Amino acid sequence: MQSEETKVDTEERIIVAALAVFARKGKDGARMQEIANEAGINKAMLHYYFRSKDKLYEAVFRHVFNRFSAQHATAVKESPTFAKTLKLFIDGFIDSIKEKPDIVRLMVNENLSGGTALGSMIVEKQHEKAAPSILKKKLEEAIKNGEIRPVDPDHTLLTVLSCCLFFFIWAPTIHIKIPKSKDWDAFIESRKEHIFDVVYNGLQPQ
Amino acid sequence: MQSEETKVDTEERIIVAALAVFARKGKDGARMQEIANEAGINKAMLHYYFRSKDKLYEAVFRHVFNRFSAQHATAVKESPTFAKTLKLFIDGFIDSIKEKPDIVRLMVNENLSGGTALGSMIVEKQHEKAAPSILKKKLEEAIKNGEIRPVDPDHTLLTVLSCCLFFFIWAPTIHIKIPKSKDWDAFIESRKEHIFDVVYNGLQPQ
DNA sequence: TTTTGGTTTAACCAAATGGTTGAATCGTAT
DNA sequence: ATACGATTCAACCATTTGGTTAAACCAAAA
């Protein structure tokens, strides 16, 4: 019997490599050989650990979704004021995605191909401690006590999500103007501020 | 010689079918047979009209990009006030996409796979009359004459784009809560209003 | 009617793809 | 040392894939 370490390591490497390939090519466009190459292992190993392409895709999806929501949930604790909660949400969300942008790309691919995996997982994992739930709750509170204008909470949540996610999806096009390694980090920081600035002001009572 | 009508018609049908398949599967994930089925023609026709998968993809990309920017440009004429221009931009943009959401999906796929086709085309087609250029110009004017706060025009444009595009990309997930045919149109209309509402208020001087 | 040119099709091909297999390795317990 | 179960790999297989071809089709010109 080989060490538990080795097995976990190989499994992890496959997941990481598969995520990268699925994220840029989609489920159908991804090639098992490409995943194997990216993981630096034999193609047969993919089937040894995950039986089939379908199972591998499902495993990757579950894995990254769990990691992402867990990480994001810890980053976005509930804060006393709505303003602080919103700021934490935006910063935490963007930081999470910045660290692993492939996760968002995978989810976008799932949406593009009409898959329901993401939706059912969101429904399944929806709970009070999830970051979007926290923000929505705070939003409704803030509307009640007049801190912000009466806006549709669902639309507002979607607006924040759009602003935080979209530029990662659109990155290659944006990179034509913003050099990748040099200014990208600075761009992300300025983006955080801009989103909070516009959204929070946009919710203020007139 | 067959009628010009027939040829154009077949070419058009191929483009339409190819757009649909490329949009949901990406370039690598798309299958020539699937495109042929969707167009209701023999697979060999694809090669007869477009030589190869690469050429077909390129043709589809150019075609839809031109149609989209042309349509959007006519919808978003410059208006006297910034507020009106912004409203026209949002409504026009969303209406354009609503009519052919596959165009956005195709562009997203191009970004996900790191392709540069979109970026170079945007640069190539960038001109004064393009809708984003109009909005940006009006934005800078409005900042100068104090109608709105001094914000980064590029970030603001990106924010508007995010809000208008993202929910189409994320549609399958959103559809879990918003039934597809029944309430989707109403949702889009309310989304238009919400985006203008939050963004315009977010840009107001305090 | 026959010819002519573009158009459409079924059948075909080589390469790529997802998946399988049996032998070779490797660490560990006996 | 040796036996054993988990792991890794090269070679292999059946099917699918992008692409080709030669023949059939069809409208209009001759």
C-alpha cells in the first residue's frame, strides 16, 4: 500500500489540472489527454481515479464549488453596518476569485452549455451562512431602517455579483488595454473601490 | 447556376446554426455534425461553403460582431443629456442582446478559451460612432460640467457592461428562480430600470 | 434537348478521442 | 526475502471526428 499522501496528491493534481482545462474548453471541448498532460500523468490514471470524463467533471465541479463557498463564507463575515458588510462582500468575493479565477470560468461554461449542475448545487447548498444570504439579509435590514433606498434586493445582489464576476470572464479582452502582470493587480484594487463607490452611492436616499 | 437566393439562404442558415452551437459548446466543443443537423443540411456542405471548422468559426464571429455593433449603434443615438444617453445605452444594449443572446455567449466562450479574436476585432472596429465610445464621451462631458461625480469613465463603462451582460450569461442559473418563458421578459424590463436607477444614482454628486 | 456550372449528397478516410487491459512498479506487512 | 494490494504505464480498441471525394442533382444557357 502506498502512502495516503501520494494518493491524495495525485487526486488533487488531477482535480487542479482538470479544472484548468474544463474552465477554458468546457466539458465537451476538454480532452482527457490534455488534462493528463497538464497533470503530468498517464491518461489511464484519470480513469483509474475517476472512472469517466463525466464523473471527473462532476467531481471537479463539486470540489471547487465547496472550496469556493467555504472560503468566501469565511471572508465575508457579517458586519454591524450595511456599508461594511457590502465592502467586505465585494472585497472578499473579488479576492476569492482572483485567487482561483478558473472556478468562475467553469461555472460560466456550465451556464453556457445549459447545464443545471451549478443551479442545483446553489439551491442544495443555500444556507444562512452563505455569503449572498448574508448580504441580502443586511440589505433588507438597511432598507427597513432607512439607511438605503427601497430597492429590489435580488436585483441589487445580482448587480453586485455582475460587477465582481464579469471582468474576470472578460479578462482577455480587457487585457488588451491593461497589461496582464504589471497593472492587473492594481486594476483589481481600483475595481473593488469603484464597485463599492458606485453601488453604495447608488443605494443612498436622495 | 442556381438562384442567388438559395446560396445566400444556405450560407445564412449555416451561420445561424453554427452560432447556436459555437455559443453553447465553444469552438473546440462544437461538432460539425451537430451544426449540420441544426442547419438541416449535409455535413459536407459546411466544408463546401466554409472550407474548415476554423474558417467557419471566424466567419461566424465576424458576422455576428458586425451585425451586433451595427444594430446597437443605431439603437444608441447620442442624446442631449447624460441621463438620457445612459438610459438609451442600457435599454438598447439589453434589447440587442435579448434578441440574440447567443452573440454574447459566443464572445464569452472566446474569452474563456483565451482567444484574441474578440479583442482584436473591438480594437479594429473602434470608432466614434460605436455605442461604448458615445457613452464614454457623454460621461466625460457630464463629469466636466458637474452633472455627475468624478468617476473613472473606463470603470463606469465596464460596470454598465457587466450589469447588462452578466445576467444573460448566468441565465440558466437565474432561471431556477425566474421561470423561463413566463416571467423572463418582465424580469428583463425590471432589470433595465434597476441598472439605470442604481448606476445613475451612484454617479450623482452627494 | 443537351450542355454547363454551381449545389447537394452518401460513402469514405485518416486522425483523434474516450475508454480498457495486462503487465510492470512500488511501498509495506509478514 | 517474499507476497500482496495499490498504483502507474504503454499499448491497444471501438467510436467519433474533421475533412475528402466522386457521383448525383438541378436550374438555366445553348
